[in-house]
Amino acid sequence: MAPDQEPDPRRDCQTIARHLATVAFPWDTTRALELALFRTFAAARIAGLLHASGEFERRPQKRYDDTDLLVSEIIEHGCDSPRGSRAIARINALHGRFRIANDDFLYVLSSFVFEPIRWNARFGWRRMTATEIFAWFWFWRQVGERMSIRDIPEDYAEFERYSRQYETDNFRCTAASQRVALATRDLFAAWFPALLRPLVRSSIHALLDPPLLAAFALRPAPRWLAWLAESALRARARALRWLPKRRQAKLRTQVPRPDYPAGYQIESLGPPPAGPADGVAALRCPFSGQHSAASRATER
């Protein structure tokens, strides 16, 4: 984008998305994408496959880190940069071992579009502009195209309608959805001191809407706690309006990771190829949990 040009949400979407996620709203974007992850667990088919993979129960932190790093490589470098292209190639290689419904891909993509926008409307220190909102949409649409996801709507409102209809059709209360959600909730709580973890768990409930609470069979947070959580987030937003604005990018790829003390290679993220000793669970997609054809044959 030339200095004298007005930003265009479609043409400049990668530059704008990087600024939103690393400079304007880095903390908010991370929290919103975590919430987007939660939303996918409410879909009965996705939750069942994820639970069957066992990744959330056995290695929740590594699975979180691998997904976070792959997504962050794409956001920070752009989906057409060398590193962004490698990250998409890695995701495609992992997915390529499995048969995954295009509708499930579309829904996960939609959650990455709309959850950060909704979070910003509730808790952002400023509202995203229309240009930023549509740039975020076009950025993820470009990512989806490079992942070979089919039938991605070109219209923002149409994609949002698709996302809501998918939730109506697929959100169900199942044992699998509850177990995967609880494992992830407990991972988030584990990042805090032990004394605070019960409060953190309940505070997470306060951020989940009724369809998610129903799908996970979770009780709503007490009203006082829901009020406190929302008030704290809104107070944070008000404080940030008066503080000096961030000028340097905050990069998720530079955050220390316990599973990668010496750094990581993009091509090493995610589970290794399944071998004979890995069993059926290792043949499941690390992102959707979908069985490969080989694992389905093994289970018959």
C-alpha cells in the first residue's frame, strides 16, 4: 500500500490483519481466537472426533501451541509470504491425510473471522473500522482459498448467516463436546496460580453464550461473576484508551513455548506421521480429529 493511498480492505487485507492482531489488538485477538476454538467444540461431529483423538486430554498445551504458532505464522507474515506459505502448506499436509467435510472447514474458518470482530465490539479499546472488519474477513477468506476450502462466500453477511445456520444445525450437547471443552478450559486455568483457577474456570463460563453453555452442559457463571468479568474487560478497554498506543508488533511466534525450548520448525508443528506403533488415535487429523481412510479401515 502506497503512503498516499487509502487502505483497501481486499487489496490490503494481509497488512491490515497483521496490524490488527499484532499492534492494535494483540491481547484481544488471542483471547477471541481462543473463544473461536471453543465454538468449534460445540459442533457434535467435530467434538466427537477431537475427543476420540485424545490430543486434548494427553497433550493440551502442545496442541494449543502448535495451532497457535501455525495461525500466528500466517497472520504475522501474510499468507503469501515464504513463512506464511510454509505454514499453510503444513496445515494442508496435515489435513491431506484425512477426509474432512468442507462444511466443517467452512465453519472453523468462519469462527476465525467473526469471533475477533464480536469480541472487539464488546471489549475493544476502540471499535474496528468498517475497512478493518472487511479486511479481516478478506484475509481469512484468502487463507481459506489457499487451504482449498470450497464455496467460501464472497459476501460478509452471507458468510455470517452460514456460520449461524451451521451452529443451529450442528451444536449439540454430547459427552465428547463437554470433555473437550473442559480439557481446554482447564488448560487455560492452569496458566494461573492454583488459588485462582476455580475463579478463572467460572470466569470462562461468563464469556460463553447460552448455545455454548448448553452444548457443554455447563452452568452459567453467577451473575455477580459475569458482571465482574465483563466490567473488568470493559475497564481494561477504557484504560487502554488513555495509555500510549502500542507501536511495535507483539508477535505470538516469539512467545517462549515449553514444548519448543530451542525454537521450532514450521514443518515440525503438529503430530508426526503415524506409524504402526502409534495406533488408530495417531491417524486422526490434529485440527479436526477426522479419521483417515486407513484408520476407518482399522476400526472395522
